[in-house]
Amino acid sequence: MAVAVYVLHQDPDILNLSFGYSGGIENYSGQELRSSYSRTIAALAQADRQEKTILVWATGNAGDEVNANSSSPEIYPGLAARAEELQGHSIAVVSTRAVPPPAFDALKPQRPPTGRDGSP
């Protein structure tokens, strides 16, 4: 997180973040998170800035873990759901479907049909 705080002081417009701690945000209350991540929340809130950096979070890679909810953010990306001061400039991007919808089949390259001997 120290790197993200350093980068925030460089005043970027948008910051793409793809790191965090395992564990879904739905397992923690706002009070529990504030007790463990108060300095992180304060840094990400950017209270001293009128124009805040937009934080774009990848929600994590827990989707393949047992009992993981792949559509729920992990801890850092989910902080905005529990810390009001992060709302308005935080975006968490979640996976909602493991397989592309059938409409994408039309975009796949098609092979021409072949005969039994492999000839076109």
C-alpha cells in the first residue's frame, strides 16, 4: 500500500490498483476494517485534496478458492463499501460470469469445413 500512497502524492487523475488481501469484504464490518486499516482508509480518502484521484480496483483472484464469492470484492477493493469517505472516487471491477455469453461465439474465427481426409 505504501507504493499506492506514494503514487497518490504524484497527483494522478486515475490510479489502477490490482492488489489486496484475500478475504471477501462481506465478511467484515466497517468498524473491523477501520480498526485494522484506518491509515490506509485515510490515505485513500485524500481528504486534503479537492480533486481526488479516481481509484479503480481489480477485486481480487479468490474466485477459484473454496467458498469464495467471485462477484464480491476482496478487502482493499471493497473498502469503499464500508468507508463512506472512499465513495465517489472508488470503482471496484468484479467478475460476474466465468464464461463469455454465447454472443461471443460469433466473434470466434471459423474454420472451413473439411472432408474426412482433411481436404477442404
